Amino acid sequence: MSYIKYKKNNLFVENVSVKKLTSKFSTPFYLYSEGSIIENYKSFSNNFKKSKPLICFSVKANSNIQILKVLKKLGSGADVVSGGELLKAIKSGIKPNKIVFSGVGKTEEEIRLAINKNILLINVESENEAILINKIAGKLKKRTSIGVRLNPDINAPTHKKISTGKAEDKFGLSKAGLISFCQNCKKLKNLNLNAISVHIGSQILSEKPFKKTLKVLEEIIKKTKINFKFVDLGGGFGIVYKKNEKKINLKSYSNLVERFRKKYDCNIIFEPGRAIIGNTAILVARVQYLKKGSNKTFAILNAGMNDFMRTALYDAIHNIIPVVKNSKKNKGSLEFVGPICETTCKFVKYNKYQSINQLDYVAIADVGAYGASLSSNYNTKPFIAEVIVSRNEARVIRKKQDIKSLLNQ
Ligand SMILES: *Cc1c(COP(=O)(O)O)cnc(C)c1O
């Protein structure tokens, strides 16, 4: 079911007209569909239901606490990458025994917090990190449950800036490094090595690299001769942003995962972010100015790279759709750009678009993942509001930041 769609020529999120919301909330704002978040979570969970995995939503994809609460109600755990995300996940009601902590640069303070909260796993990314965790755990007199992250050296087809599983990437331990880590870990008496984890990158639209990763895991598990209690297969499942992209089909991968789980008698963890939240939101913005360029028209929006960074950071293409459709044609090509004083503050260019006027409303599509969570105050712009629709109702889940809070620092 599609939760964000046109009825006649008006864009709706569930049963709420976006046009109507533009008179209620000042643009720009993020607009989510709660129904589609629930549907995505259930569909992911269903796909792997034979393996009964623990699904740890990747909080960095979207860290709004109200969204975390929606996911918590569905049974989700959390994959966090900072002390702040850890505290937020707990505050949302997610139990520490459903939280895993990843990241290459955890600080003493973050490690202390994770140990004190008794989270499920601290996923370690280097031997020196394990040594530090062991030391802190000793001081706190708490045996600590860790996982070790493998860098399987797999080249998953995705944007180079979101690949994490190649030898040249900073994440995890190489195969050889991981095997020696497992040996040395025995000397770290305050640690329980309970898991092996992988996460090969993001926005991956093919099953193949995931299947390859399972093979590498098998090879490594055999070599370490460790019966890991948990195998954390990470996230990275892609969504369709462009018309010509094909949805990832996880059926045969899920069968392999189940075979793997039985063979190694382990508990499976997944850390999806984008697959759960990516297509559940739009960013509603207004055309502030139209400006004639020498060979195209610029539609200058009131939303920029500070509000939505993926295009500037990863060259990501996001469709921009009108809030009200018309059947007239725009003359020449049209480029949607933002107000920030950077050339990279631009979104997408169309050779054919409907007729567009100043002060028209548009929506940047599929902005639920790495949208609000990646936004910034660049150019001293306040964070914009986030609104969620559930059936007939829209409620604010983050108020637009008060400009005053930016003026004293
Ligand atoms: C970012 C991240 C994820 C989530 O990736 P998606 O592509 O959003 O599914 C999962 N695990 C780790 C360790 C991550 O860093």
C-alpha cells in the first residue's frame, strides 16, 4: 500500500492533504507517514520471520524520539553509534538488552555509559578499542558483552561515500585481524565475546553482496572455532529512489540466513535504517523565487542542504513532486536549488516539468532516512519542524527550532 500519493491532483499523506498542512505549518517541514513506517517494519520482519531476528533499527538514519517510540512498540531494538543515540534509544523505551553499539571511535565516556546500561553488545572495531573496554569494565567491575566487526572486503555496488565493507574502508577488522583478535580476546578477562558483526555499506540494491558476506562469515567462524551466540548481519538494504532502480528482493537471502542460523545455532541480528524509514517521508517546501538562468530556470526553494544534505553529500537524486499537480507544461528545463551559499546546495534538474510559479509548494521525496538526522544549522538556519501523519491526523514531533537558541553561541 502506498501512503504518500495523489488523490485527484492533490498530494496526500495517508488521509491528510499536504496542501492543507501548508496553511497550518510554515514550510519547510518534514512530513512522515506513521502507517508506512509500520508497514516497512512489518514487511522487513516478515521477510526474515523464520529466523526470528532481533531487528535493531539504525538510529542514525532517523533519530526522532517519537519515531523511535513507534518502532519500539513494534518490537524494534536499536543500533546506535554514539552515547547520545544510546540515551535517546533508552529514553524512547527500547530496552538496553535490545541495543547494539557500533562505530570506530567510541570514547571512554560512551563506553562507560554502554557498560553501565548493560546493553546487548558493544560491537568492537579494533583491538585497541577492546583493550580500553576491558580496562573500563574492570574498573566498573562489570563483565561486558561485546561483538567484533568483520570487514569482509566485499565491494557492494553503491555510492563510494557509503561503502563500508572494503579493505580500504576504516570499519571493522580484516579476516586475518579478526582471527588474531579472537585469540587475544581470551586475555581480556572482563569481556565476553558474544557476537560477530558485519555491515558492508548502505543503499545496496542487490542480494549478491549480502550472500557473499554470509560465505565470508562461514569461513571466518570455522577458522575461529567460536560458537558465537549472536551473528549481527548489519543493515544496508536499499530502497528505490529513481524510476529505473529495481527493488531489492530478499527472499533467497532470507532462506540462506535461516540455513546459516540453524547450522551455527546462533541468534540473528539485523540493523536496517533506510529500509524502514527512507520512503516514509517528504520534505514540504515552497518555491521562494523563480530565476531565469542562461539555459534553465532556477526554482529556488526555501529548503536547502542544511535541511536535507543527501544530495550535496552523496550526489543522491531525490524526486521533487508538486503538492498540487497541473496539466500545463513549464518552458525549458527547471533546476530545484536551495538558498544556502554553496554551489552544492541544489537538488534535481528536470527537462520536463509541469508549469510552476513562485510560492508554489513542492515535496522532496523519500527523505525519511538520513534527512532530518543529517541536517545542520549551517548559515545559522534553525532546524525545521517534523510532522507525522497517522490516518486523519497530523502532529508535530519536533518543533521548528527557535532562532533565539542560535544567537548566543
Ligand atoms: C548506518 C549503519 C546501519 C544502517 O544502514 P542502512 O543502510 O540505513 O540500513 C547499520 N549498521 C551500522 C553499523 C551502520 O553504521
